[in-house]
Amino acid sequence: MHKLRPGVVSVVLVNFRGTDDTIEAIGHLGQINWPQEKLEIVVVENGSGDDSAERIRAAAPHVKLVISKTNDGFAGGCNRGVAASSGEFVALLNNDARPDKQWIRAAVDKFGQDDAIGAVASRVLDWEGNLVDYIGSAMTWYGMGYKPFTAEPIPKTPDVPQDVLFGTGSAMFVRRSVYDALGGFDERYFMFFEDVDFGWRLNLRGWRFAYEPESLAFHKHHASMAEFGSYKETYLLERNALYTLYKNLDERALHEALPAAIALSIRRGISRSELDSTDFDLRKPGGDGEPTIEVPKQAVSAMFAIDQFTEHLPGLRKSRDEIQTTRTISDSMLWRLFGEVDAPVYQAESYLDGYTNLVTAFDVLEPAQRTRVVIVTGDPIGKKLAGPAIRAWNMAELLSRANDVTLVTLTGAEEIQAPFAIVHVRPGDDASFSTLEAWADVIVFQGHAMAVFESLRNSDKILVVDIYDPMHLEQLEQGRELPAAQWSEQVKDATEVLNEQLERGDFFLCASDRQKMFWLGQLAALGRINPATYDGDPDLDGLISIAPFGLPSTPPRHEHDVLKGVLPGIGTDDKLLLWSGGLYNWFDPKTLIRAVAQLSHRHDNVRLFFQGTKHPHPGVPEMTIVAESRALAAEIGVLDTSVFFNESWVDYSERQNYLTEADAGVSTHFSHIETTFSFRTRILDYLWAELPMVVTEGDHFAELVASENLGIVVEAGNEGQLADALEKVLFDEAFIAEAKANIHRVRERYYWQAALAPLVDFVADAHHAGDRSVLSARRAAGAARNRKRRRRTGLAHDVERAFFYMRTAGPAAVIGKVKKRLKRR
């Protein structure tokens, strides 16, 4: 593969016996408002069997010409063109299309708005600019994508940017990295629906397909299948629709949609050919001795399409397995992009009869209902995320792949793109939360949620309590400086909050083996360790499981400088120690500051940066240790020379830049009970960025660092030992290389998908704890796992179908249907 050139757009045109159009399109690209040095034009001569290659080479010697001896179809031609390209962005343009001058610039600007945008769909009009070719996409339940308003006058309602399921292959843009990750177009399609399939797969992987009206092109659209026979077009449409459904629908939806789609394909062929499928009925006399019957190719094309679908199932199964195992978005989350799924396409009455029978017998017009999960965090959701919010976000992201998820923040939410709903509910607003409680099958929460919502306290839903943070132990340190009575009250309150959760929860999550032992003791004291919870689960993993804090499986990327050469006092070649996360009273930054001051006498290029001081949660005040640490650094003369403090908190998306500029990570704390059962999430940042680290002994990660040789563990408060350890992780190249290799191996254990696997598994088979009412357990678990929609019958269904027939076939069809219904009754 070519090395990609940043900022370059590679425009791919596929030519098949349309050389005049292709040369004209190349000419229009030369007049576009885009730097020519940032434009690469690739033309694929797709086996025209004439002098096309010579003519294109003579008319446009500056283009990259790819010659195929055979016609590989639109899908294969595009893939060959993209493979020969080198741009960061790939633009697909039909050879009979004319780009507007802003076609490229508008699309590239759109990509710049969000890294999650994997592709941009252009607005496409007819050649004169009067009629619609593409202004959005839709998908029928039986797998045929379509473009609403095609060949109609441009709607008077202004066109607005929006996300779509797919763009049209006649004019669209894709990030080259995304195109490669998806494997390009599926060449089995040859033509028709390959762009539908590509867009669906792109969305399933979590990328956005953004429609941008300012990226405009005009399309002659004069190509025709007439010379090959319209039945061949029908064959490709029917076959490729089945390919698309089979590959991309989730398991439950596929079981409903695929048999109905196959049956509808046959009904379309029969209706279009005006055949009578009752001719073979034994009660119909005549013709029994004839071995053949004359059948139009239109009827046979559907049968052939289904047979070829059957023929290619082994390969399609491999594709399906890959798509379903890598998808990050559920069908129900994508349903809004499908548009009008109830679109029969063909209007003959006999066809509509069969269509109605199928959509009534199979649940194909609505997404399958799934387990509904509410996740509650006390922290704000936005650009700045602290630990609890990061954990809740990743829970929501993982669970949304197979469930309907709402993430609730009690503090505030910025407008942010997510594959799940985000809701802000203020503490005490039980009216709002009770609506969510009624909707949910499973509620996952952390912190004080149960204490502030009565509807959660009294809920009979399945409750998952996230107790990775033993906040009553935290309060022993956090409240140490308060008056004795207030300190005791805070610890007592935190303990009572946790005890209530431990008494009510169905399933608990903790962060380590140490924590599990601790929580089992507290659960036992509350009577939760009993025959009902022990029976069939002697290790009690079904009651409390280890689900540690995690880290992304995608390594951090350095996008721009943030400290080295940017912050005054930190040079580009300095050795940078990073304190990731916040500064709290139970940490020991003062010993660290003194150790750095000591080390600075040996090496004048050592710098320490404290990344977080002001917590993003407005209710968390700046801790006294922050001011004390600044004062100490100033007192010993290292403030803003060797020791630096961030003024607030680093944006979640920005932390990768800080981590990738650091040379080592550090975390120092005192020896006390909070340390013993803590889970220092900042260590995961160091694992993510492969930073050798120095940590104080006494907690879970100190044991890991020592046993796996990920850095150095030091005694609490030992300034000299700490200075020596910092020197080793910053300057001993052999030690650094070994630590990095070990970190690379170990960090996979903490990827979010591994860390939260116990939660995902539990929600997949959600149930009440054994010591809850058996009747309640059966009712709630059944609702979460086996809830089914009722078949749509009765008056409401009849009215809906009446509107359907009015829309698709007119008043006469409605009257006919009413007469038939009355006769049956």
C-alpha cells in the first residue's frame, strides 16, 4: 500500500465505454476550488475493450491510469482505483458526473469537524440542477437501499447536514484509513447496492456517514441496463439485497427479515410477470401432461438471485462473522437512519397483498426490542471527564452494542456524539428519574444515586451496583482535617449509603481481588452471603465480580505539542515526569517534589508536571494538598523550573498528547487503609501510553508493577529512594526498554472490553440475586431477556394498512381491501 499523503484528496473515476464523459469529468476537476498539488486523479479503465485507455492518456496525461483487462464492475473498479491512490481522503465520482467548484473543499471541511466522520455523502442533482439524484438515503426492511425524492423536483424545505446510512457511489468521500479498515466495496456485488452495504458496514463500526449539501455534484445518469436486459438488473438487485441483509442485520432481526425478504422476492417476480402461482394446484385441470411452461425472465431472475445467494453463503458467512464481531453499534441505534422501511417499491395489487401478509406475519417494520439499561454517574459528561464518568461512558459504549442504553449524569452534560442517549437529571428530581426507572430493565449506578432518588431506592428492577470506589475509606482521609464530629458524620454517611446499596443490589462490581475480599466481608455482615446466593455459585462471582477500571485498546496518538516546547520552562529535550489525574489529600506529592528537587541537582533537564488540580465536578473543591504542594515547590525553588502545575483539568480527548510527550509516570501516596484497597486509575494511563513508572508500595498496582517489572516500587515517604528510582526510569535505557516491552504485554488485560466483560455477560442474562423474591426474579428476568412485541392486529393495525394502501396504490385498492376483509368476516 502506498504511504498516504496528509491532506491529499484522491478522486477515483471508473470508466467503462464512457470515455467522452470521463475526459469531460477530468476537465471539470481541473477547475475545482482545491489546490491542484493536493489533488490526485485516478482513472480505472475497466475492461472497455476499445481505445479508451489511449484516449484518456492522450487527453489527460497527468492522471494516474489503472488498466483492467476485464470489467470488474463498479465495486471492483473502485477498489482498484483506491488501491492505486495515495491520498488521505478518497473521493468517488461517477465518470458522467460534474463536480461543483466547492465539491471537495466542503467535504474536507466536514471531515475536520469530527474524527468520527468516516465518510461524507455529497448532494447530487441531475445535470441541469433541477431534479434530485441524491439528498439522503433510506433502506427497506427487505434489504433494498433507495434514495428518497430521486428524479423529483428539489424540495422547498432547505437541505440540512445530517448523518445518513449510506451515500451514493456517484459522488462521495471516505477517509482512506476507513476504506481500508472496511476492505472497500464488496466485489461480489459487481454493481447495485455496493454503496448501501459499504455505508451500513461503516455505521456498524461506529463511524459517521455525514451528508453535506455544500459538497455538490451533478449527474447525467444516462447509463442504462437495457442493452443487457432489464431482467439482469432485477437479478442483481434481488441478489444484492439479500447479500446486504444477511451480512449486516443482527441475529434477532435477521431471523425475522431474511425469510420474509426471500418470500417477497419470489412474490415480486411472480407479480411482475403476471403469473398465476395457483396454476400447479391439483384442483386446476389442464396442462398436466406438458413438461414445460413459458415463464418470463423477470420471474426467473428472482429465483436465480436466491439460488446465487445460496451458492455464495459460505463466503457471505465469513463476511457476516467479521461484521458482527467488529460492530460497535446496534441495529436499533441505526434504525433512525433507515428512513421509511415500509416501502413496497412495486404497486401491483397482487404484490401488495403478499407484502401485507409478510409484514403482518413477520416483525420487520420495527427494530427488535432489547434489554434497556440505565447507567448513572454523579460526574459531568463532556470534554473533561474524571474517573467515574470515564468508567460510566465506557460501560454505556460497550453495553450499547447489544442493548438500548441511557447514560444519566447528575451534574451536567455537554452536547456530545454518542451511540447511546445522554440525559441530565438533577439530584432529587425523582419525577424525571422515575420515568427512566420505569423504562429500564437493568439499572447500573455508582456513588450516591440511590440516596438521591426514591424511585431507585424502591425499584424492583435489576440493580447493578458499581463499588469500585470504596468511598467510606476515602472519607477517612478526605475528612481528616475536619472537626472530629463532622469527620465522623461524613464517614458514617458514606458507610450508610454503601450499606443500603449492598443490601439492595442484585450484582456488584469491584476493581481487584483485594476489593472483592473486602466487599465480601461487608456483604456477609449485612446477611447477603446466604444459602440463596451461595447455592450454585460457591465462589460468589454471580453476586460480585471483578471489573477493574480499563483503558482503550487503541494506543494514544500524539496530535500536537502541549508541554514540551510549549509550556515555558519545559524544553523539547527535557525528561518529563507526568502525574496523571488529580491531586487529592490521600496522595503524597510533597515527597515527590523534594525528590525531583534532589534529582535536579544531578540532571538539570528533569521536569515534573501535575496534570489535574481542579476536578471537573463542580461539587469537588480544590483539595488543600494542591495549595500546600505549590507552596512547597515555591519554597524550595523548583516551582515553574522543575515542577509545574496545570491550572485545572485536561480534556479527556487531550490527555493522549500529555501522555505521549511524557517519559515516565509517577504516583506517590501514604500508607493507610485507603491505599490498601484503592485502584489508582492514573496507572492505567501509564499502561496505555507504555510509560515506565515509579509508584509507592501498598496497593494493587504496586504489586503488579513489581511482579511484572513495569517500573519501580518505592517505600512511602522515602525521598532518596524515590529520587534514585526516578533517575532509573528516566535515564537507564536498558531498563526503560524492558519496562516498555512488559507494559505492552500486560496492558491487554485492562482493555475496556476485557475489564467490563463481567458486566456485559451479566446484562446478557440479567436476573435478580438469589435472595430476592423468586417471583420477582422470574418476572424481571423474563422482561429483560424475553420481552416480545405483539403481532400488530386490530383496529390500529387496520387503519395503518389502510393508509399504506392509500399511499402506495390509491383509493381503489383501499376499497378493494375493505371488501375482501368484510367477506372474510
